[in-house]
Amino acid sequence: MKHPAPEQWMDWLYQELPPEQHHELEAHLAMCADCRQQVDAWRQTMGALDEWQVPAPARARTRVPMLVRWAAAAVIVLGIGIGIGRLTAPPVDPTALRAEWQADLRGQIAALQAANERAREHDRAAFAAALDALDEQQTTAWSRLREDLETVALAAENRLYQTERQLVQLVSFTPSTTDQPTP
């Protein structure tokens, strides 16, 4: 015989099963002495739990530690000090406060603008110096190129002159066509 699980019996005891399952478990309980004995034990436990009541707390006087008392006293004195300070402080004039803030903000804006202008001037000076350096490099490069071209031109002119002299010498030493023997 297969016995229902304890969870199914708990659902049966607390009336949480559908009617058909409830009737099946009742039929099993009528036939099975072991399950009937277990269910009776659970019913007795449920009854004992229903009768149990929480005992009333003892009326013992609790002592507050000295540190907590001093902390509470400090909080009270601090609160009184803040309250007196607020009551005796002069009222705040929003217009004067706004004017003060505007003047402060204007000063900060002017300082930022001056710093920005100094940075721009520094950038302009650095840019001009870079342009001057670049111009100097370009001038130097052009001068070297010119010198190199002049050297090449002189060398080419000398070589042309030498070639011309060699041609003149060759032409002057060539025998004429009339001096050649006829075959």
C-alpha cells in the first residue's frame, strides 16, 4: 500500500485540498492504521500549539548606559544652541545676497576672460615664433639649393668647355678626305 506524503496530510489537516483529493485521503485514513496514528499525533501537536500563549514580559527596570545619557544631553544642548543661533541671527536680505553673488560672479568672469586673453596672446606668440622658425628653415633650404644649382651649373659649364676643346682637337687632327689613298 502506498502512503500519502506528509505534505499531502498537512494540506488535508488544514483543509487546503480539492474535494476529490480530500475524499481519497479520508478513505485511505479509514483503511490505514499507521497513517491514522500519524495524523492523530499531528492533530495533538496542532492543539497544543493552539493553546500555547506568549508569556508576559517581566517588568524589569532597564538602566540606560551612561554613554547614551551623555549623548542625549549633547544632542539637546546642540539643538538649543542651533535654535538660539537661528533666532538671534540677522535676517537675510535676498536682494543684497543676490547683488553680492552677482558682483562675485562678475569678478570671476573678468578673471577668466583675462586669463583667456593671456592664453590667446601666448598662443599667438608661439604661432609667430613657429612661423619665423619655419621661414628661417625655408630660407636656409633655398640658399643651399641655390648653391647646389650653381655648383652643378659650373661643373656642367666646365665639362662642356672641356668637351668642346676635345672636339676642336679631334677636328683639327682629322685627316682630310683628299689626303686619303684611293683604293
